[in-house]
Amino acid sequence: MKFKSLLTLAMAIILTVAPARAFVRGDVTGDGIVDVADVNAAINVMLGQNQDSRIKPKADVTRDGTIDVADINHLINILLGRSPVIDEKPRYMWIDASANFPIFADSKDNIRRDLKRAYDAGITDVVVDVRPTEGDVLFNCSVIDQVTWLPYWDGPYYRKHTRTATWDYLQAFIDIGHDIGLRVHAGVNTMVGGYEYYYGMGKQGVVFRDATKRDWVTVLNTADGMVNEMDDSDHHTKFFNPANDEVQQYLLTMLADLAKYQLDGIVLDRCRYDEFLSDFSDVSKQKFEQYLGQSVTNWPSSVMTPGMDATSLPWWPPTYFKQWLAFRAKVIHDFVVRARDTIHAQDSKIQFALYVGAWYSTYYDVGVNWASNRYNTAQYYPRWANSDYRNYGLAQELDFLLLGAYAGTESIYGTTEWTCEGFCRQAQNVLLGDVKFAGGPDVGNPTGWPDGGKANEVTQTIDACINHADGYFIFDMVHVRNFDYWDAIRQGVDNYLNTLQ
């Protein structure tokens, strides 16, 4: 038979393999090389003998949406040296839950339409937000309620969309995305438990449904004293205290459930403290004292002056200030390690990633050190980092990193922070090659973007970012759709791919 003869030919090829690369189309087995095992795996997909839907995007070497003899022939030609292995950097697009909810919540046809648009534009990976900022979920979870409605902007007003469909939201994206040829990642807002809508739509989330969860919510060290965010109407997103053991177990159970899906990756968003003034609960005080190995007197002023401004640090900070920032970075670091291990224990094939803001020089305000642990933060930022801070760098704990290089339309090229290119250049210095990363813009919110009409700038961001990173990242699909930036992305991707020929 034809298929058996192909298999025989593949097995007869000398086992010359391509050098290890990341995100190689044709690396069906995901071991970093293209060899006979990949030909076998692709044949199994073609024959319907492998049901892992994650394989199709990697086996579709010809990018025509099907796995057929042409893909097998192409793989064989790679092994024979007749075709090159093209190591494409991935291109990620985020799909916010709330903003896209009226489009996708009840329509698989709309999901297919826009995922196909993304694929045709040259996007390789989509990140589907399945835990929005109010903390409920859009997948099957044993400990967290399902989302029933979400607000969305229908300018000049926010409106409410209530979901009527009963099919699994995340599974639909996985099935359709993989069928099209996209890798599908789930994005989760991590340290959040509720949202109090300032535009009169009420409140949502576990912290509003369950009064016993009040102690999970972060406590702020404000100029007016300690304030639980449940009592602060200025903080609409109700953040958890990351140092709370019950919070961590709740989230780990959620991630274990999420990892049961055949996902290509899971991305933790908002895996951080809410802000500079959090968390000053009794739980955090106790854990900080354990970290120090001594009691803290004059709490909290010896750690942080009430109401302290993150943007204007004093030259002579409080006694334990730098230790406090290192402690918070340790809390996030240790949780990230537990989250990674939880996900990989369920499915080792799932790529574990974080989303972080690219502004490393001020990211201490939310308690995250996303650098390499070989990066000597204290050497470059002595006003806020001590020698211990570097030990909680997250880069080496991750499989990948998504970097929000969120600069304005007049700041695409450059070498410093607050330019798209500069953010990516700086990230290289901070990450030291310990994790691959994709950087890119928010094409809806920063200066110059909100009114659309910036197709040329969108194209430029791909050039500015992908050439100084290991991939490209764009936020968010709602803006790409509303401003019709599909062709602009396609042009930028084509410009990049032409450099690989």
C-alpha cells in the first residue's frame, strides 16, 4: 500500500537529524529534532492512529491545514537534505475573555472564523483567557465556578453578555485551533478572586459569594492604615494574598484541572501581588519573620512606610525594605515552581509560561523577579534590590515567557525601556538566555493606539520585537478584529519569514 511504502522509505533513510531547535514545524514528537520518529508520528496522525490533537500544528509542515502525503514527503526531503529545516519563531496572539465574550461565548462559528484569520495572518499560537479578572473560569474545574456573564466595551458604554451555550468554551478553542493548525494555550488570571464593577454591573467572584474567603484577600498598607481590599472601592479587582497557603492550594487545584486538557501551554497572568502596598496581612507578617529568622518590631513602618510611593523611593528606606521586596519575590518564585510542577505532573507536554510586563526596572512593585537568577539585580538596582533578590529570578523555572512590550505608537524602535524594541533588547540582558521569550505590543491601550488606524505601526512592531526576541506577542485579538489589523500582521510576518529563506 502507498502508506506502507512511505513508512518503509522513511525507515530506510539514514538517521541524520537536524540540530536541536525550538518551535520547529515538522518536529512532531517535540524532542527538538526532525528525524524518522517525526515521519512515523506524522503518518500516524494522517492515518488517524494518534488522537493527540496537539500534534497536528507541528505535523502540518506545508501549512495547508491538512496532514497528508505532501507533509510526509516534505519531512522525508528534510531528512535527505533536499529541504531546509526552517526554525520559525512563534507568533502569539492573546484572546481576552471579557472583551471577546459577545463574539465567542455562544458561537463556535465565530471562533473558527477568527482563529482562521489569525492563522492566515501568520500567527502560530493563541492564548485563550479562561480565567478573567473576576476569577471564575471557562473550563471544567472542581473548585471554581463557571463564568456566566462578562462585561465588554461597546463604546461609549460597557454592556453585559450572558452566556447561553453549554458546550465547553476552552475545548472548543482547542478543537478548532488544532484543526486549523494553531497551537492553543490557556491564559489564567492567577491571584484574583473577584471584581467590583465601577460601571454599575455589580460584583462577581468567589470572594463576594463566600464570606469566609475575606481573609484570602490582600491587605494594603495605606497612608490611612491597614485596609482589606474588600473594603476599598478604588481597587476593583480583588487580589488574593499570594503568601496565603489556602490560596495557593486553591489555585494549584485549579491548574491541575486545567492541565487535563490537551493544551500546548498554560500561561499565568497576574501571578503577582496587586501593587506596591500589598500584602500586609498577619499571614504575610508571620511568613516574613520566618524568612528573616527574627521578629519584626514597628510593623509595618520598619518594612514600608504606610502609603509609600513605588515611583519615588527614599534614599534611606526603612530597615527591612529590601528584605521585604526579596521576600515577596520569593513568595511568587516558590508558587511558580509549585504551579509548574503541578501542571507538568498532569501533562509534561504542556509548555509552562508567565506573562509579565517588560518594565523590569520598576516591576519590583508587584513582587515579581522575572530575570535570570544569574542576573545580579542588586548591582544594577541597588536602591531596591539586595543580594538575595537575584535568588528568586524566575527565568530558569519557565518553559517560555510572554513579555508585554507595551509602548506607544511613537516608541516602536529604540534601545531603552518604553520602546517596543528596547523592551526586548533589555529583556535579553535580564534573562541571559535562561528562557526563550516573545515580546510585543498592546495595540489597543497605550499612547497612540486606542483609535486604530495604525496598520503600519503594527507591522513595525513585528520587526522591532521578533528580531530581538525569540518570538512575537500581540495583545489583543479584539483590537486586531476591531481595527482590521490582520493584513498588517501578515505583512510583518512575511517580512520576517523572508529573512529565513
